[in-house]
Amino acid sequence: MQSESIQLRQRCDDFFAYLREVKQVSPHTLSNYRRDIEKLLSYANDEGLQDINELKSFHIRSCLTKLHRLGLSGRSIQRWLSSLRSWFRFALKQGWIDADPCVGLRAPKSPKPLPKTMDVDQTAHFVEVNNDDPFFASRDTAILETMYSSGLRLAETTGLNLNSIDAASNSITVIGKGNKERLLPFGDTALKAIRLWLKQRQAFINPGETALFISKRGTRLAARSIQARFDKISLEKGSPVHPHMLRHSFASHMLESSGDLRAVQELLGHANISTTQIYTHLDFQHLTKVYDNAHPRAQSKKTIEDHNNE
């Protein structure tokens, strides 16, 4: 193995001194820069490169490929490239290099993590609120049942008004992202919870307040207040659940039962179906059942066994 280049190390140390003394970055940020650039220095040392002006685009690409092969995530490689670009911008200003070798390079995309969901039983257990105070018991139950019934976002929930619920048609009108209105089906269980809540709401409402969900002060319930209730209930249930997890669970359960991706897209208010596709993590047995029932050339095991026994 070649001994480390003094020139390259000095260029690196000069950049760190600039970050620390001129830019006054935090020790944590400086540590991140150092860790990222050290990866390139190690590669340069292995390649026998002596100074920063010897680092070309194909060197950076080769190092990137090596890091990706070693298991570094796309997000981590993106940060690594960002650190290098800062170093090379500094080098350009100092006249050490004529061009940034990172130009045109992109980190590989990382697969999007699947959303965390609860199964049907876990969801039913979570939305069952235990509270001795009738106000909180009825309101929190109504909030949870409403969010799960129609897959609402947190902001959509806080924006609900009394006239958002149409009991006659079992529907709910919500204002989603981009101020877009959509009409959604509303379950009987949620409607029952809303009716119980409205009886409690009457005693606390401020004159003229139209919000469906209010605080004990009689004003519209804020998003942070609902988040706080989720935290409290999660602690009681012994399982961390955030508001969006109810929406994820709604989408997952609807898709597993119906298999209708377009319908779930409409219910969630997604502009692009690619956003909805993250919920297609159906279990294999369910997929097999759908395949056997739907594909014209599918042949069930039973049919094959019957044929073999003839």
C-alpha cells in the first residue's frame, strides 16, 4: 500500500480549517465532512494519487461505485458527494483545480422504505380509547375512528367542520393538499363515534365555532394537540403509533381487501398513482389467491391434484 500523499492531506486540512475558522460549522458538521472526505482520501491513496488536481471525474465515479458495492446507501452517497462538492468548490477558489470532477455525478437511488402499518386487530385495539373523562374519551375515539374510517391526513382531520359529515349519505368532505376537496365514504362505526362526541361537544363549544373537533377551551383542535393525544394513547397501549400510521393502515387494509389500486388512490387523494403503489406490499398468499381467481390460465393445486388422481 502506498504511503499517504502529504500534498493531498494538506489540501484536505486547509479545507477543514476553512470550515472551522471561516464558516464556523459545528463540530458535528465538521466531523461529517471529515468522515466523507476521508473515504476519498483512502481511495486516492490506494490509487497512488498525490494531489487534488489529479482527481478526475472517473476517479470519483470509481470511488462512488466502490462505496455503493460495499453497502453505502444512496442517501449516504448523496451526502458524500455533497461534501466532496464543497471541497472542490473551495479548491476551485484556491486555484488548486481547473474543474469540479463531481459535475454530472449522481448518487444511486435508495429504495423507499415501506410505510409502517398495523394489522386489523392492532388497529382496532389502538382506536379503543380508555379515558375516565367523557370529553376526552368521546372526542379521541371520534378522531381515531374518523381518521381510520376515511384514511385522513392530520391536517385534513383538524380542518373538519360540522358540515363536513353527511350522515344521510355516510360521506365526509375533506380539504386535502393543494386545497383540493374530495368526497369520501364514511363508516358506520365512525359515524356512531361522531354522534357520541357531538353530545359532549355541546357543553364546551364557543359561539360561532364550526370546527368538528375542539379543545376544552371551545376552539378548533390544533394538529400538535392531536399528535400529543396519539403520544399519550401510544404510551398507554405500549406501541408507538403516529397519525399517519392510521392512514397507512387504512390504505393497506383497503388494498388487501379490494386489490383496487385506483380506488385507493382516489380515497387517499394522491395526485400520482406511483405514490399509492407503496401500499402494494400484499402478502404472497393473498397475491396467489387473487392470481388463481383472476388469471384465465391459472390452475389451482386442487385442479392439478384432481387431474393426477384420475
